[in-house]
Amino acid sequence: MATMASRMPVALACEALTKPWNVMRVFQSDGYIGRVPEHYKKFYWEWKVAPKTPVHYIPAPGNFERLPSGEVKPVQNVPILLKEPTELHKGIWGGEAIIKGFVKKKPTKRRVPRYWIPTIKMSVVYSEILDRYMRLHVTERTLTLIDQHYGFDSYILNTPPADLMSELALKLRREMLLALIRETLYPDNPSKKQQILEKYKEHIIPEEEAEWFGLTLKEAGIKQKTIEDDANTPQPLKHAFRAEFIEYLKNKKEDQEKEEQEKEEKVSLSQTSWLSRVNPFAKKSEDS
């Protein structure tokens, strides 16, 4: 039986281990999604594929466990499958979601399906980067995590995308990152602005990455299409001729200034040499 290593090229196997986002099936198409930047592929992998922090179960410690019978078995912490409804992406649930399972009330009865839904409440949070109060649908765990991070902004910026889960949380994080990068926060309060920039300076990333962060696949495809359409849009030749002519005038002006400067230097040198010939004390001062 052929192994996976024999079926998969070595370079592709190494890339699958070091950069698994590049081998995701969704990015293997020839469309716009297949040509998105690599940093967006990494973000999408961290959002949809990376392991989440256990919330609905307690993982068993260690790699092996000994049963009462003395048999040793490997520990298997299988994550519980979560259902993400549309309402989850309109709030911030702190890593919680809906769980579907079965309940058997009596041994003689058939099991029946059951859904476990987290308790959602409306709460007001404050973002000091955006300087804005927001009414959001959150869970009790979300409020606990905000307290543990000592603020809503620290919770949003420090939590991995896989644990945020919500599109709303990722959109807020993108807005915070762009505000830090472009320094558009607190335009009327420079001291507060510098304080916030110094506090969150470790989260500042390149602006191009921040613009792609938090986008869904559909939004990323539209953005890539817009970029390619703008790059391939034919430009009138008059714009190119105008740019070349302006550059020509700039270079010509610089050359004229350089020539005038050289002429002035030559004139000053000639005047200096003429005065040295007329001045009878110039030779004596040079000899001394």
C-alpha cells in the first residue's frame, strides 16, 4: 500500500506542514479566490481551520491514560462539533455556539435530538481605540473574557480568530487595526492619541494586511476582482504623455539650475584669481 509521502511530492508535503493555508482546497481554484494574498489565506486558515480553545468540554490531560483494567490507551480529545447560526456572526459569543446532541430520558425509550443554546444577553461595551460605545449580543463568557483582558479592545486584539468566530468581532478588529495604523483616532486629543498608540503598538501590522483582515471569502473575492480590474483598466495615452512631459520639465529645470550654479562657481574663481594677481600682498601671504 502506497503511503501518503509516496503519493505527495516532497515540496508540497513540506508546504502542507509549514504553510497549511496554501494547500486549502478553497484556494486551489483559478478564480479570484485563488489569487488572494498569502496573508489572507493565513488569516482564513486561522479563522476556520485552526483548533479552537475548548469551551464545551474539558480536555483530558496527557497523551496516554491507564484504564482500571490496566490497559493503556492514547488520549483522544475530539472537539465537539459546533453549529454557527447567522445570529452568532451578529454578536460576540466568546467562543460558544449551538451544540446538537441526543437525550435518552429512559432506557426503554428512543433517544431524541436536543439543542444546547448559550444564554444571550444585550450588553454595552466600550472601545477606547474607536472611542465608541456599542450595544452587542454577548454571552456571560464574553463578559468574563473582557474582564480577564482588562478591556474590550485587548480582548478583541489578543484573541485568535478561531476563538472570536464572529464576523462582527473580526470586523471590529479590522477597524481597530486600521485606526492604529492610519492614526485616525482622537484627532482632537494628541496626548490621548499617543497614549493609545503606545499601549497597542505591538498590534500594528502593515496596512495591506489590515485591509484584508476579517473579510469573508465573498468579500475577499470582490476585493481581489476590484484590484485586478483597476490594474488592467486601459489608461489614455495623454495621461502617460503628460507624466513624461512633466518629468522632462523637472529634469530640464534641474539641469539649468546645475549649469547656473557651475557658471557662478567659475565666475567666482576667475574673480578670485584676478584679484590675487592684482594684490601685491597675496604672493607674500602664500609664501609665508
